Amino acid sequence: MACVKDITFNDFSRLLDEKKNFIIELWAEWCHPCKIMAPYLEEACQKLNACYFYKINVDENPEIVDLLNVNSIPRIIMFVDGQRQSELKGFHRLESIIDQVSKIPCDTI
């Protein structure tokens, strides 16, 4: 079973309204670096099992691009209390993802 959950823009908006701490990856089916990085995000999710990890397809949810002012993918954005805290732009390996994500407080799953 996947640890990283696929969500829609409406799900994302609900997370912001609930002021959750979470990690989201913005990706697209055509994005080769996104496909290579997906297993790293999944592994980070499993290792940091106290964090909520989500992914959202930018082609299926174009509103996210404008809302978050995203001009390139893959993009991992960390939110604390529903506020954008930090982000990773472009391709990153597992160690880098874990290093950055572990710096934010995670809600208990």
C-alpha cells in the first residue's frame, strides 16, 4: 500500500483550511525526473511515518500551479500549520528529501 497519497486541488484546499502539517509533491505524468523521484518520496514517507505525504498531478489540477506560483516540477513543498514553510525544487535524492522534511514538525498519522 502506498504511503504517499494522491490528492486533488479540493483535497489540498481542505488541508490548508485545517492548518495541517504536510508535505506535497507536485508532479506530472510526462515529467521524467518526477517518475525517478517518486520511489524516493515513497521511501521518505515510510521512514518518516509521522508525516503526511501527498502528491498532486499539476495537469489534472492546474489551479495548484497558479495558487503556489509554481514554474517547474518536480517540486516538494512543506507546510506547517497550513502555511508554506520550505520547498525543494527539481530532482532530489532520498537523503536530501529526508534531510529537508525532517526539519519540519510532523502531525501524527
